[in-house]
Amino acid sequence: MKKSLIEVIFMSEKRKKVLLLLQDGPMRMDALLDALNTNRQGLLPQIKILEDHHLITKEGDLCSLTTIGEQVVKRMSSLLGIAEVLDNDIDYWGSRELAFIPPALLERLYELEPCTIIEPDMSDLYEMNRKFSEKVRISESMNMVTTFLYPDFFDLFSDYMKHGVKISLIVSTELADKIMTDYRNEFRELMKKGRLNMFVSDLDIPFLSIAQNDHCIFLRLLKKELAFDSKQVMCCSQHARRWGKDFFNYYLENSRPFTEI
């Protein structure tokens, strides 16, 4: 009796790694042996199981994924990637409010791997993360969706613009009202620099902020029931930046220009 596909894929580290290695294209046995640091005697029985379950084909010394294998590995890679993101700190991710993330982007949560969860010192709690800020200064642009402003926002944004950074800012309706009553002059001054575009979100923003520059994305999420938490997340892979850009565009499509300043 044949094993279930779940057993075939996940109950052997060698089989799992063979499938993941073959997703980039066919490989010869010698290359697989080197990549897995094993010998033929240890690998051939696992190759046979994968063949018997129609996940790979072996012609001579060349191993390839079948059409079924390609579909399985595509989804398997997503699952393993999401598991890696969550395993980074399952208590953090398990206690966050994530329902606001569009389903298509939630399915791509694995793209955030690798990411770093940061617990800032109390003295840094009301400042932009220094590492992210340094990356902004060497970027062409920064996109941010936010419900709050850092106390030094005027100096911070002015400095970014001095370095040639174009800023696109989407704010909540509550923050837009606060800007109009408390910070109108400051934002008028920033707008004169010609490198700031502002929008008001028509969607709820049940998080503190999510920002993206040319190098990283930076998330400040709330706990469930929208409880405050100081922890931050920074992810700097190419996939993470693409995820951050797509997230910003989703909010941008559901925003209107902030033209009242």
C-alpha cells in the first residue's frame, strides 16, 4: 500500500529537500548527493518513493519534477515559507491582528521571510527605527500607511527629502483631522519641497504603521482587539519589498488625495 502524499513529502527530510532542490530545474544525481551531503545508498530509496508517487521522474542520472510534482512543490514551498515566518516568533504572530491583510497577500505571507522582530528600548519607543531610517536615506522613495506621527516627523521627513527621497504617505481619517488642526503649517512647509504626496485612507487602518523603502519593509502591528504593542518587524528580502509595495498599492487604490492642507 502506498504512502499518503503528506507522508511522502513531510515524513522524510531527504525527500522534502529533493523536491525543493528540483523546483529550480532538473538535477543529476551527483549534484543532489553533494547538495544533500549523502551517498547513493542513502538517497536512492527516497528517490524511488518519489518516483512511485509520480512526483519526480528519473531518466538515467537526471531527476526532474513531474507536472504533479511541480504543483505540489509550489504549494509546499509556500507552506514551508509561512511556517518559517511564523516559527521566527509564533507567539508574536499568533497574538497579532492580521485580518486587515488582503487574502491574496495573506497567502503570500511567506515572502516576509527572513524577518527580524525588534523590541525597542523605552528610549527609542517614539523614534523611527534607526536601521530602517538609514535605509530610507539611501532610497529613492518611501511609502507609508500610518495612524500616527513620530514626534520629530518634520525634521525626519525634511531630512529624507534633503537626501532626494520621495515620500508617499497614506493616513487614517483620524490622523488627517489631527494634521488639519495641529500640524497644518508643518505639512504645508513639507509639501512646498515637492517630494511629498499625501492620501487619506477609505479603509480602516487597524495597525500602527507599515512602511516600505527600496531596501526593507517595516511593520508596527497591533495585538488582537487592537491592543498596543511596542514590538516591530523589519524584513529586507526582495520578496518582502515586493510584498510591501503590493500592500501599499492596495491601500493606495482605496485612498483619496489629501488636498485640504
